[in-house]
Amino acid sequence: MPYKITIADIARELNTTPATVSRALSNHPGISDKTKKSVHEAASQLNYKRNRMASSLRSGKTHLIGVIIPSAEINFFGSVVHGIESVANLHGYNVLLYQSNENREYEEKGLESFLSARVDGILVSIAKDTIDYSHFREIKKRGVPIVFFDRTNDDIGIDSVVIDDYKGAFLATEHLLSKGYKRIAHISGPQHLKNFYDRLRGYMGALQANKIKVEPSLIYHGNISIESGREGVHHFWALPDPPDAIFATEDFTALGAISELKERKIKIPGEVGVIGFANELFGKHITPSLSTVDQQTIQMGKSALNLLVDLIEKKEINRQRQQKIVLEPLLIGRDSSEKAAKIK
Amino acid sequence: MPYKITIADIARELNTTPATVSRALSNHPGISDKTKKSVHEAASQLNYKRNRMASSLRSGKTHLIGVIIPSAEINFFGSVVHGIESVANLHGYNVLLYQSNENREYEEKGLESFLSARVDGILVSIAKDTIDYSHFREIKKRGVPIVFFDRTNDDIGIDSVVIDDYKGAFLATEHLLSKGYKRIAHISGPQHLKNFYDRLRGYMGALQANKIKVEPSLIYHGNISIESGREGVHHFWALPDPPDAIFATEDFTALGAISELKERKIKIPGEVGVIGFANELFGKHITPSLSTVDQQTIQMGKSALNLLVDLIEKKEINRQRQQKIVLEPLLIGRDSSEKAAKIK
DNA sequence: TTGAAAGCGCTAACAT
DNA sequence: ATGTTAGCGCTTTCAA
């Protein structure tokens, strides 16, 4: 008997009708203050809780936002979800969370589940394994408001919130140059994800802007993991002329690279400078502390949710063209990228 | 027009009735395979998605689990949520996430919101600021299935999943002793939270079991933060006879202590041994790597969800007495607690 | 300012 | 094995 009380009960109690009670509870204009007051009193006295299933069914609004992230275990996404959730509550929305585990099949299941739950809108950060985007096209076609964040794709005409990955990578690379490093290598991530593609381009852009030739052998293609970082170092130090700095496409990759370099007794910084991307929590506390690029996670969550709410609340407008919010990356200089040894 | 298709449409298409379609879609026994097949075909052909609002309203089951965590930004909770969510999906439940931000007011709002959404069950890790538990009593009274995880309270008769904090603390303290440390200090957390209370007791228990007197001056009361760790060191090293090891009530506190000790040029390990609690991601990668106690986060999430599902699915049974699942803590020995210097 | 009545889409009891 | 009917609890015309 947890949820027995309905508006009908309140109506009976006050000798009025469900319609009046409903209106009073949602502060409908044409209801006398006296009635409103007595209804609210009776409601809280009877411990009434509006049944959102019934309400949604009738009104067509669920006040539910579906959020798909690759994994709640990854700090970055937890942090973005934190941002999303805090603003969602302010707008009266609840967050339905779904993890894709970087897997396109689960991702699609999440979307199905959201459709079935009739969420008012969807927020997605695309799974690593997703290369075919038809499930998102389907959502788009159905007209369900959807916004990508961080892991996005521009080809489907879906709005998105990202940071400027190109610029972040550009800044990171120039930072290494400014510290006196000359041969800068890059360990990249999956190129079908725009972020990592853009970071690679930003890296190349910075080199070119400084009249340095891009050497393909100094680019190692990893897959966003500690292992990739280690493998990158493996690869680079098998070259006749290894690099003197590494820009890793995200912090875990940088961490792997640092561990491997340390095992090889290569001095960081000095002999080799390292910078990552993401500003994960651990970076500040490892030795050497990791220079990185901050992605403004909380702000990203907030912006994504605000954009989605705009879509939900004034659907017809803004439908002309794809919106894209680009946040500024923040360079965080720490020890791992300190000055290159003057030798050479 | 995103969601126009209903079972009535399918029924019309196939010259049958909504009831048959409904039954066919949920694989009701008494429906011919032929009908089932044609219904399923028509459904997927028309792109039908079951309306869960309607279904829930009628059946009384929402297949929604409400989860309240202090913050998605904290890795530990992200990880538990990961565990919860993965099993929830297997059971056909969706997770509604709410963050309390360690604040009792938000916590209560989350519960209200869950009641209104008619969730089938609730999972909560209690906020740091919560000292009055009446809102949970209210949930209990309403008969809504609820399970605490990690941050729990035993006085309300609510089932819970925790790790054995006492034992974990006991193990951590004995570990330091076994490495040759003699004067072991403890930086604790908020004592109204059972975890931190138990860890303090475990620390004292281990000392007593080894015939070592507990010195109140070697216990510093912190509040689960990097700052607390620093303050603890401040406090201890103002004593005439500082400790030679620190057991911190969680990893961030340990991290603060280590940073402060490093700044004071005190050697870890050797001069001072340090161990934390939680097995946060960064511990493996800081220098020295942090010894700690693993809390089996994923398992905790899974167990909590399984326990909740049990409550939901066979309510009357098990209602006699409070259930409590206690997971085993896992000691993780790393560098920060290596052997004490033999000097002295 | 309020009431009466219909219906959102689905499921389940009761037929047949 | 399938159809008929009622109704979950709410919101929303339309009418008074």
C-alpha cells in the first residue's frame, strides 16, 4: 500500500472533483486561492505524491532525460554527468543513465530503452566501437531531441557540445615547443572519433605553424589506454632517432608512456617532456605531475543539458541548422613538460 | 510524430485486437506461435516501441531503480554505479540517477522525485551531511524497497551492502605493524558515518590485538579530503613524539598526507609508512605508489542491486529481519608501506 | 471558478 | 487461442 492516495481521494476529502484538485496542484490560474490552499494542505496531509506515469501518459511529457556514456567508471564521464545532473534538476528533469561500455550494441539498446521510456530528450557520448551511426539517424528521424557531447559526429546533423580539440592539441604541442623540445611525437586515439582526429590535426597544425616537418614515424596510433602509451614508447624508441617529447591524446595514454619511460630510466622532464589531455584527477599527483589540457567537464555537462532543454522546449525554432557549442580548452602546465635539458 | 504507433495500430493492421497484440509482444503462453510471429513482424515493421508509461500505469511496475549517490564526480561512486547499472540492465531495470552533493536536503528531494516516479526500488549511499534519517524512515514506512550501500546506517532497519570496514582497517593497521612500523597514527573521517567509525575501531582493534596502547593524540579527525591528510601531518608532527606510520581513512586523505610529508622531506616508506583505503585509480601511479584497501566497488554495486531486486520480487518473504551483505576488503600492498628503516 | 466526461496506451480479468 | 471490457491516475477539452 505504498502509493494508494490519488487526486480522487483528495477530491472526495474536500467534496470537490479530481479536475479541480489536479488544477490546484499544478497552480492553474483559474482556481481560487482558497481552493488551492485547502488542496495543498490535504495533499501533504495525506502524503500524496503525484503519479508521474499517469501524468506523463496524459500530458506526453515525461521530464526524463536519457544519458548514454561509455562508462561511469571513467572519471571524465562521471564529471560530465555531475554537470548534467545538477542542471537537469534545476529544470525539473530526471536523468536516466545508461552505459554503453564502449560498445555499439549496448548503445543501441540504450536508445531503444529511452524510446520506450519516452524520454523528453537524449544526451550521448558516442562509444569507442561505434563506426556505424544509423541508430542515431533513426533517433533524429523520429524527431526526438538529441545532443552529443565530447564524443561526437558532425555528419548526422546532430547538435553537440565539445571542447576545441584542435586548439587544445595545438596549445599542448606549442607548449612543448616553448619549453625547448624539438622532436615531438604524438600518440593518437581512434581516428573515427572526431576528438582524436582533431587532436592529431592540432598537433600537426602546431608543428607546421612552427615550420617543423611532420614525421609519420613520430605518430603512433593507439586506442585510449595505458597500454597504448607504453606501446607508443616502444615504437618511438625503436626508431633511429627517438623523439624528445610526447603529446599523448589523453591522460591515461600519457600515464602509460610515463611508466614505460621511467622503466627505461629516461628522465621526465628534461630528456623527454610529456603532456596529456583531459586533466584526470590523478595527473596532479603522479610523479612527475602531468601537464595536460583541461576539458571543462562540468561546463560541458551543463552546456549539453541546456542545449537539449532548448531543443525540447522550442522544437520548431532552431531546427534550421546544426548547433555546435565549442568550449575553450585550458592548458595546465605541470612538471612533466618542464624545460628541456639544454644539452644537444 | 515521433511515437505515434500503438498496439491498436498493430491490431488493426493484423485484423486482431489490442489484447492479443499485447500478449504476443510479452510472449504470453497462450498465444499461437503464428500470431506471435506476425505481431512481432508488424511491430518491428511499423517501428513500434512499447510505451512504458502506459504499461507501468496499468501494471504497477515501472522497471525503474532510483540511485542516490553523493557525487558522480567521485570515482568510487562512479564505479559502484557502473556495477549497479550493468546488473540492472540484465534484470530489465533502468537506473534513475540522483546526486545528493553530500547534502541532506537534496537527498530528500531525490527520494521525493523517486516516489513520484514510482520507482520499483531505491539504492542509496548516504550523504556526508545527513545526520537525521527521518526521510529514509518515511520510505521504509511506505514499503518501498530500499537498500543502502557503502554509506549506511543500521538503526533504521534498512538492508545494506558494505565492505567490512572494521576488518579492512584492522588489516591495514596490522600490515603496517608487520612491516616494522611501531607508532601508527590514524586520520579518520566523519564519525556519524558508520564506515569511518568502523575504520577507527578497526585501527584501535589491531593495536589492542598487538598489545599496543591507543594514544588519542595519534588520532586526527578529518573529513575525507586531501586537506585533512595535510592537516593530520601538521598535527602529528607538532607532537613531541611523531608517529612512524599513518593509516588514512581513505585514499585522498592519504594523498594529502603523502604530499605534506614529501614537502617536509620525510622519506616514504622507511621513515614513515602510509596506507590508505579505497583503492582509487591514482594510487597505483603516484610516487611512492599507495598501499590501500580495495572496496570491491563493482561487486558492491552488483550485490546491492541483486539484494534490491530480491526485495522487489518477493516482498513478503525476508521481511522479518534486516539483511546485510558484508564484502571482504582486499589489502593491496604497494610501495608506500614498504619496510620500516631498521634504525632505532 | 469549477464540474463532467473523455482518453492517453496499455494490461488483465473474464468471457468464449 | 483469442476477444471484450474495464480501468490504472492523471490532464484537458467543453460546458456550466
